[in-house]
Amino acid sequence: MTEYITVKQAAEAEFEEKRSRFIGYVSPAKTAEEALAFVAKIKAMHKQATHNVWAYNLRDGSRRYSDDGEPQGTAGIPVLEVLTKSGVQDAAVVVTRYFGGILLGAGGLVRAYGQGAKLALDAGGIVVMTACADFSLTADYAAYGKISYALDGFSAKEIRADFGEAVEMTVRVREKDEAAFLDGIRELTAGRVVPALVSREFCPF
């Protein structure tokens, strides 16, 4: 896997349906432990709520949901489907409901919980995470000027530069562009600048 979609940040959104109050919450979660901790946090915030329905979908293939007392199939599954159908991974959603006295019926519950999850996801924003590599480079000022000018052509980004007797740079490149970047730097500087791998991680690019 070279990229995946996830939620940009934790967020919440609220709406009312036939006097029932629905509050959707979303948060990034890279592990089941992180997802369940987020669920527990929201439940603690809304101890008096009628239901705290939740679901999570992780990049490792793990996914779970809970109807939290709503009729089976009317709550947790619609929340999970918002995540899976949008392709969002490493994320958890909780939709809290305060019952307003009017029954929504099975179809109404499915729509309401799905809407709560969708609104939360919209509020959190979507980001594509790409497999990236960070390299450190040490260059004289002449070489630094050439490298900086050429980075766009290598599909690379300068994320740090310290200026002293020489310039210490950190450059980020997508893994799929890594070979071309290394070859390009070697050719551009006649082999005088040799990028050293610092780390690999998924990052927005």
C-alpha cells in the first residue's frame, strides 16, 4: 500500500431529527486501542445519552461497530458503512443520540445514524496519506540553490534547512518518486551531495 485515506482531524457535528438530538464525533485512530479509548471518552462525556453508537475502520483490516441498544442493524452498521464506502481508514466515529420522544422507525434510524457519521466526517476533513521518505542532505550554497530550484521537478519538498558554513537540508519525497530523486540529485551535483535516509512514514503530500 502506497497511500490511504483518513480523517484529517478530530471533529464533531450536530443535527436534530424529530426532536432527537444527534451528535457525530470522528477522530483519527491507528489502533483498536486508540479507537476504543476515543469511544470511551465520548461515552464519558454523554453518560445521560440514550445511545452512543460507534464504529471504527483500521488500515490493518480491523473493523468493529456497536448499536449500543438500538435495534440490530439500524445504527452501528450505517456508521461503519459511511467509513468503508468513503474509503476512510484509521478512523473512529461515535454518534450520540438523545431521544426526543418520537420513534424514527428502522429506516429513520439508519438514515439518522448515517447522517451523523457523514456530518462528522465532513467536519473532520479527508486527507490522503502517502508513503514518503525523508532524506538529509548537506550542500554548499551553490549546490543548495540548484537543489532547491530542482525539487519541484523531482516531486520533492524541502521541509527544513539550517544555514551555517554549509546548508543542512531535509527533503521529503514520495516513495514512488524516490529513485528518480536520488538519481537526479546525483546528476545535478556530480555526486558531491549524497542524500541520507532519515525515516519512512505515511504523510500528507
